[in-house]
Amino acid sequence: MALTFKPLADRVVIEPVAAETKTASGIYIPDSAKEKPQQGKVIAVGKGTKEHDMTVAEGDMVLYGKFSGTELKLDGKDYLIMRETEILGIL
Amino acid sequence: MALTFKPLADRVVIEPVAAETKTASGIYIPDSAKEKPQQGKVIAVGKGTKEHDMTVAEGDMVLYGKFSGTELKLDGKDYLIMRETEILGIL
Amino acid sequence: MALTFKPLADRVVIEPVAAETKTASGIYIPDSAKEKPQQGKVIAVGKGTKEHDMTVAEGDMVLYGKFSGTELKLDGKDYLIMRETEILGIL
Amino acid sequence: MALTFKPLADRVVIEPVAAETKTASGIYIPDSAKEKPQQGKVIAVGKGTKEHDMTVAEGDMVLYGKFSGTELKLDGKDYLIMRETEILGIL
Amino acid sequence: MALTFKPLADRVVIEPVAAETKTASGIYIPDSAKEKPQQGKVIAVGKGTKEHDMTVAEGDMVLYGKFSGTELKLDGKDYLIMRETEILGIL
Amino acid sequence: MALTFKPLADRVVIEPVAAETKTASGIYIPDSAKEKPQQGKVIAVGKGTKEHDMTVAEGDMVLYGKFSGTELKLDGKDYLIMRETEILGIL
Amino acid sequence: MALTFKPLADRVVIEPVAAETKTASGIYIPDSAKEKPQQGKVIAVGKGTKEHDMTVAEGDMVLYGKFSGTELKLDGKDYLIMRETEILGIL
């Protein structure tokens, strides 16, 4: 289902992925890891700002710090919204 | 009724929407959510600054952090005034 | 009486308006409001800075935060002097 | 007597004026005012910086915050030296 | 095995090298050194930002502060991800 | 004796002058002044930075804050080294 | 022996010189000086950054603050690595 929410500026909406999930490249982060980066899927991307052009795109699997972003409930599902600079990298 | 108040710079006036309200896209934020983002309607938009061009427009439904902005009573109704950077995104 | 005081840079001199006053657009801020924005009339405007062009003009009715600005007695009357960025908007 | 001291950058040398003094425009600040702005005469002005062009000129009567600047004794008289941004305005 | 993880912006993924390892140029950092810089191999490099062009390249051996970066588990191995400015130099 | 020490960037080397000294323009700062500005002679001047062009020149008598700069012993004499922005003005 | 270590950005590698050493220009800093600047020889120099062009060169004798930089052991010898802005000047 398409998400109509448009994050402002350099913000990104991420759908967290269960830590046990193993991606195509075989990456996983064990549940026991306390403050290890978390994994999620990019759902929506802002247009960036004058200082920051966006790099990630919808559908990218990304890693981000455990305490990054703000929880957001859209259409009954839990997402995170954070600035792109909080994203560590693309899996 | 048209609002004659013009927010300065990169500020936006928002009319908070009751958390139970369900928008056309089916988004809602349950009342029990403590620090979850809040929903509101943009009533007036500043002209921006040299560093910040405005993105939101009058009538947009937006999400913003629970503690964002300053309370403002205009024509007997309660509004919030905040900088656009505090707005998370457009619903 | 014309005020000869010229505020420097991006500063604005404001004559506070009693909170009970009701403007033409019907706006008022009840006295009981503790930290609600205050209302005042712009009396003098600085020339701005390289980073900040001025928006308000003499005679504008503006809202500003309750604790904004510095008290100033000019010609026996009480004014406030503050940076334009502290002004929330024009009524 | 001409003062040979040249303040650097965006600094200004000010000769404080007794708070009871009443200027031509009739402005005065009563002695009892605790943290009200103070009044003084600009004695010397720096050349400004890349970011800041100077506005005040020698001879201007200015208002500045009570705790602004550093005390300076030149030729046996007490002056204040402060950055122009600390000056509130020109009387 | 090639790592598919792409660090964002000015971030670099580093594979820490055991402190006892002696490089071709004979450099080593004894295990007893408490807060001495650590040694590692650059595994992946971001594209940089508008303000920061990247200098290090994949395969470079680098030194970095003991407490730099965030731990990251990729394909079952431990890495560090940090901003390039945290890297002290290339061995 | 010429000083061969070249201060870096926007730094200036100053030879402090005894507070009782009276300059040609008759300026003096009594010893009892606790945190009054201090007087010194510019001995060496850095080349400035991209953001800061130097104003003072070798031989200038300057005033600086009592706690400005770092003590420096060169050829057995005590000097101060400080950034030019810490110098208040030229006597 | 040539040092193969290349400091990143605006960093400089310095070989500390015993405080009693007397340079050609006769400068020395007595051991008893507690927080007086320290003397060292520049061993390697980074390429600078967009904001900072490098001034010091390999072989320069420099002064730097007592607590500047990070200790670094390269080829069994103790060095310091610090940003050039922490260097006070060239002897």
C-alpha cells in the first residue's frame, strides 16, 4: 500500500525490520545486541534542504542508530521518522 | 473565517486536530500515545528566510512533535506557532 | 510624538499593548494566560544585518513571547527592544 | 581632547553618561532602574569585520545593556569597550 | 568477500586490526596502550558531503581514536563505522 | 634583537608592559586595577586566516583582557601569545 | 628514517623535543614550567581541508600547548598528532 505521508526537508520515514531478519547480502544484527545499529526499510524520503541533498531512496534497506528518530504511527503501522544524517548506510 | 495573522520568517500557524480524528488516508494517532507526533492543519505560513524556503502551504495536514511550538489564541481559538523545521511531514 | 531612537541591526522597539485590548481582527489574549504570547505595536525598526532583512514596519501590531526583549524607558514611557527573530508574527 | 585609542574589529569605546542626564530628545533612565539599558557617548569606533559593518559613529549617544562591555581607563577617564552588537540603539 | 554495505555521507567502515599486528612499515601499537589510537583497514567509504571530500580509500590501513565510531556487525563480522574526520591518518 | 618566532594563523605575540608605564598619549592602567585590560607591545604577527585578516602590526601598543593569551618564554623573556580577536584595541 | 604515516585533513605529526633543548635561535622552555607551551619537530603534515590551508612544513620546529594532541607510537617512537590550529607558532 502506498504511503501518502511526505516527510519534510531531510527527513526519512523508515519501517523497522525485525533484528533477526537476514537480508539478501546475508547481513543480520542479533537481538541481543543492545545499542548496535538497527535495520529498516525506507518508506518515504523528503526533498532535502539547501545544505543537504538526499541519498537514500524508497525501498532502500538502511542501518541507523538504536535511538535514532521519532516513532510514528501511520495507517496503523509503526514507523520511524529521522533526518537522513542519522542513517549510517545502505545495506 | 480568514485569519489575518501573518507569521514571521519560517514560522507556521497550526490548528491542532483532535488526536482521534482519522484523515482521508486513514491515519490516526491514538490518544494514549504519550510523546507520539501530533496532527494539525496549517492555517498561515511565513515567507521563509534567506536560509529556509517554505514547503508547507495553507490547508496542509501536518505532523509535528508533541512539545513543538508555542500556544497562541487568535480570535478565541487555540493555535500553535512553530518553525517549519519542527514539522515532521505532510499527511 | 515621533520617537528619535534608532534601534541597531535587527532590533525592533515595541510598545506593549495591554493584554485585554481587542484588535480590529478581534484578537485578544486573556490576562490569565501565563506564558502566552504578548501583543505590541512596532515603534522603531533597525536596518537589519547582512544575514537578516527586516520584515516588520513601524505601526505593525505584533505578537512576541512573554519573556522576549529588554525593557527600555524612552521619553518616560515603557518599551521593549528585541531582535526581529523574537517576533512571532504580525496581527 | 581627541582619543588616540583605536578599538579593533567591531569594537566601540563608549563614555558612560550619568543615568540622570536628560538628552535633547528628553530620554532619561532613572537611577533606580536596576538592569535597564545604560546610556553613553561613542568615543571611538573599530573598522568592523568581514561579517559586520559598523553603524554607529563617534559622537552618537547610544543605549547598551547594563552589563555590556569591559571597563577601560584611558587618559585617566573611565570608558567601556564593547562589540557593536551589544549596543541596543542610537538615541 | 565484497561488502555490499554503502556507508552514507562522510562515513567509513573499518575492520579493526589486532593491536599486535605489525604492518609493512613496521608500525605497531602495544596492547597495553590504554587510549592510544587503534589500527584498522578501510572496508567501505561514503561519497562525502558538500563540505567534506573523502580522502581514504578501500584497503587503506588507518589509525583512529580508541573510542571512535559505532560497532557494526555485517555478515557476522565486527566492524566500526565512523565519520572520516575521526580518522587520524593513513599508515 | 629580532624575534624569529612566527605565530601561526591569527595569533599575535605580545610583550607585556608594566601597568604603571605611561604611553605617549598619556594612557596608563593603575596596578590596583584587578581585571582591567592590560597593555603590551606587539612583537610578532601571524598571517591571518581565510576568515580573519590581521590588523595589528609589529610595534603597536595594544590593550588586551587580563586573562587573555598563553604565557610563552622566548630567548629568556616572557611573552604572551593570543588570537588577534582577543586584542581590544591599539593605543 | 622516513615516516610513511600520512595524517588526514589538517592534522600534523610532531616529535616532541625535550624541554631543555636550546634551538639555534636560543629559545628554551625550562622543565619546571607547568603549562607553558611545548616544543616539537613537525614530522608529517596533512593536506589541509576546504576551510584550512596548511602552513607548517616537515622539519619545522613548533610550539604547542602542553595538553595538545593525541599520543601516537609509530615505529616504536612516541609522537603527537594534533590539528594545525593547535600549533601556536614556528620557532
